[in-house]
Amino acid sequence: GPDGETAQDDHPVTQVSWNDAQAYCQWAKKRLPTEAEWEYAARNGGKSNTLFSWGNELIVDGKFKANVWQGSDINATQGEDGFKFTSPVGYFGVNQLGVAVMGGNVWNWCEDTFAMYPGNNANYTVDPNSKVMRGGSFFFDPALDKSFTVNFRAPNTTETSLFNIGFRCAANSN
């Protein structure tokens, strides 16, 4: 907001609703990625079956591989990964496709309306105002480490804008 701190240029844009992200993408002549495109990129062009886009471990040689929540509840002290809130984009490196932050930092809006996958018989009513988010964030999620995996997804409404939700743009190849 107008009285808040100035956003850091190398950090993800946050406080962006799905509607805001759509408007920006339209302005930039791009679009939000579909959920399938997001996962394809997280799986390094579909070539990886690892749990996370960077491998199977959240911590390697004592170092976090992404900006994530540390702990198992909302009161856990943060900063072990080097950041209390967002981290600079690319700080933890890029995947084999050269794409940064496919897990942690901020949730990424996707184009799709949230629905159960085919074959899932869970009692869920599809709401066209509930969209897919992927990637997890630096902030607590009840799914814990699972939220950073390449296949985890969560719903949120089109008007929701939180300090741990952002987006990335996609473009059609020519």
C-alpha cells in the first residue's frame, strides 16, 4: 500500500489477485500459464520425476534449496533459509530449463479453474471463481513441505491478493 515499504525490484510481485494477474498479462500481451504448463516447467520439460523441481530433498548439504516455511506450525521461527519473507528471484538458482522459483517463495497463479482431477471422487463443487495456484510459498501452509512439490496444487478465489501470492507470465511459441 501507499504507506508500506517500497517493493524490492528483484523480489516477486505479491498482493496480486488472479484478476490483477490476468490484467497485467493482457497488457503485456502474454497470459498466465495453464496448470499443465506450470508442472511441465517444474518437471524440467517433463523429464524429471523428482519430488521438487530441484531434486528430492528440501535441504542439501545443510542448505535450503528454496525459500520455504521452516517448522510444522504457524509459530515457527523463520530465517533458516536466509529469508523471513520473500527472497530475490533466482537466489536459489534455476532448474534445468532455466526457470527460477518453481517451489517456495510465492504461490503462482495458473489460468485454470480448480477442479478435482479425473478419477478423484472427492465431493467438490467446481466454482469458476476458484483458480489453481502452484508452487507453495515462504508462508505457513498446512500441507507443509508437500506444498513445494511439482504436483501439489491449491485453490483460491479470483479476487484474493495476499503477501504470499504472485504470478508468472507465459507466452505462446511462434
